[in-house]
Amino acid sequence: MRVGYVSPDFRKHPVGYLTAEIFESHDPDRFETYSFSMVLTTTAICASGSKSHFIALSIASTSSTVKS
């Protein structure tokens, strides 16, 4: 099953730290998770150490985002 999360707070922010724990708790054999960040950030918390696909919407093209 694919699960997607959208937020401007996947960075050094309280929401970023809390959601990182959520992404790590998903069973990768059952869930394919995607994190769509609404801001350009070089400090993405959930992009490091998790099996979630991280996509920065502010720099991704529309066609590459749709294909994800």
C-alpha cells in the first residue's frame, strides 16, 4: 500500500521530528511511504534515516511528481 504525507514542516521543526518517528514505524514490506515537502529544505528530517521516498515539491517538476 502506498501512503503519502504532505507538509511544509519535514525539517528541523517539531512536526518534522514527530513525523520522522511515524515514517520509521511503517512496515516497509507492507507500506511504501512518500513524504511531499512543500518547502525547499536542505535539513529534511524524514529524508534521512527512513525508507520514505522524499520529494521536495518546490523543486520537483509536475511530471516527475505525478509519476511518483
